[in-house]
Amino acid sequence: MRDLTRLELVTEAMRAALEELARTAAHALNGLVDEDWGRRYGRQVRLGKNPTRPKTRINTTGADARRLLEHLSRNHPGLLGGPQVQALRQILVQTYYCDSTGRLRWRDDDDDSGLPPSAKRIISPYDLTARYARRGQVTRWQGFLAHVTETCSGDGPNVITDVVTMPATSADTEVLPGIHTRLERRGLQPEQHLVDGGYTSLVHLEQAEREHQITVVGPLPGNPTHQNRQGEGFAPDDFRIDFDRQEVTCPQGQVSKGWHGPYPTSSLTAAPLIVARFTKSQCQPCPVRAKCTTSRDGARNVGFPPRKLHELQLRNRAEQREPDWHKRYAVRSGIEGTICEFAHGHGMRRCRYRGQAKAHLQHVLTAIAVNVERLSRHPPGESAPPRPPTAFQDYLDQQGIPRLRSWRAAS
């Protein structure tokens, strides 16, 4: 978050604490609040992109917050337990630190003071569970993350079957097992579950098949090696694996000298890893070593998941190269329209309540409203009519010019 956004946060936390004290124990503010404080915290503050004297504002706001907390600690210790006063204390600690002389200093990612990670960083004095998150270079938000599941069978209106609300900093892959468990408990588990690439992992694909008999359809994450990224050299997929003999053969015919693992990973969504090692004596004389490894000792390690997961990985990657897979997966684009309907038609991105539990209640009620609206237009058993083509799409069809049937196909 920008420094100015964090300054607005401290200012708003200060204002919220003063509001709480004025409402519950106004006498505690006597002799403390003056005209300057009235001007700084008497109304909501929005600094804009280029405020005047930003460093002065940072120092002044921090000093005011420290003075308020010290005043309460000395004279009214019983008031330190108020929720807004506690929020101010936590926000002050995450935003400032005391140097060796006792002066407040602004925390920065670029120095040793360090900001707390996003998963722990408070972004609102009114909701201490909300978090700031970023996906890619464009998508940023504050609050929580909603995951929506709906039917797409084509024999009736699409009905939302599950909604889950998670912390904004959580990974999409974390929610998939819970979704399948709830769908099975309700008797709504599908044969196939079309998901975005953010939800797919080998561990969860295997778990869905084994525990719920659900085939998860979605693009698996690519291989992160530099050979795959650059499109040249020998990637792990170019090595032949013999699980029975616990050997790996490289493209030049060398057989690995070591087989270690599987090693568990720190992530619950990452598959265990087996590592096969080729020695320095094997790799250094190789005439194409530069295409294989850049390690200093010239050796190469090849990592891959255990046999069952490896076979699942190969099968899924092969299916993703088939036109039928892309045609089937294109149906998933409908959920993007549902998310748009939630956000723009029902205001789901503007929570009316504070806290994850109440935000989830809002998401569930929104899903119920969407289902009622859809079912009232098209009763069960009656298929929803397809969206009519636009004028330009009609023109393309009349001229025999092919066009994309799904926006997903353009990516």
C-alpha cells in the first residue's frame, strides 16, 4: 500500500478512537483535545495524490496517536481496552517504530524496520480482519475474497450451489476441498468441476477424484524451470522416468546416480517432490550441457511428483492440448458473467457489514437473490434461452466469417 494510504489509515484510526472515547468517556479527552486536533480529526480525511507537507503529516499524526495512548495509560487505563483504542494501538505499531532515541519513525519495506506481511497487516480500524490483496498488476482490493460455484448443465437455469468467503490474502487452491465436501454433503457434487487455473493443483485434482469422484477440469500450472520459460534447452518433461527402477534417463542417454524423496513441501497445495541427481562426472563432459544446466558444479537435479501424481499430470497436460478439452472448458466462462452480475448488479463488492462472518452472510444472501431471480424467469426443467448475437456477430455469421464463441478462447 502507498505511504499516503497508510497515513490515511492512521488518521482514520485516530479519529475512530476519539469518536469512541467521546461517546463512552468524554471526560477522558478534557485537556487533551485542542483546536489543532479538532481540525485534523474532526472529519474524515482524504489526502489525495499530492497532499501538502506529507512528512509533516506523518510525524504529526504519529505523535498525536502516541500522546493519546500515553494519556490514557497514565490517567484512564481502563479505557485502553476499547476496540477502537486497541485498533489505534495496533495500527500505530504496524506503521511506526521507535528508534534508539525513542523517536517515532515511519516503517518502510526498504529498510530493517519492515512492514508486517499483507496477511497480518490491518487496513481498517473498523474491521481488523479485512486485508489488502493484489492479483497481477491490475487487480487490487481491500476486504475479503468470495468464491462462487454454479451449475452449467444446460438443461435449466444455472443455479449457484456454493459460496465461500475467505481472507483476501488466501490462495484460491485452499478452498477447493471445502467446496467439494459441502457439495457432497448437500448431494450436489458434479461429475466434472470446471475451475480457473488459480484453483488447480495436482494434490487437489487427485484428492477430488479419490474422495469425491469429481474430475476437476482446469489448466495446471506450468513448469517453472528457466528452460520452459525461455522455450529452449532440456526441461524436466524431456527426461524419461522409470519409477520401478528409480532411475531417470536424460535426453543424451545418461542414467541418474541418485533418487531421493519424495520430500514433503511447505505448501498444502504443492505435490511431494522426488529428486533425481546426475553427477558432475556425467554432466561436465556433455557437449550440450549449456542447454541443460547452469549450475556451477555442472550437475543437474530433476524434480517430479510421485508416480500417481506424475501420471495425472501427464494425462491432464495431454488433454489440454486437445480441441475437445478447450470446447468443454469454454463453458466455464459463464461464471465470469455471474461474478459480474454479483459485483455490478447486486453490489457484492461493497460490504454492508464488518467482519468475515457477516460479509459471508451478505454473499450468501446475494447468491439466494440471484437464484430466485433466475428461477423466477426460467422454472426448473426449462432451459434458459441462449444470449442473442450482436449485430456485428450477425454480420460475421452472414458473411461466413468465423468468430470466437467464448472470450476465453482469445487468451
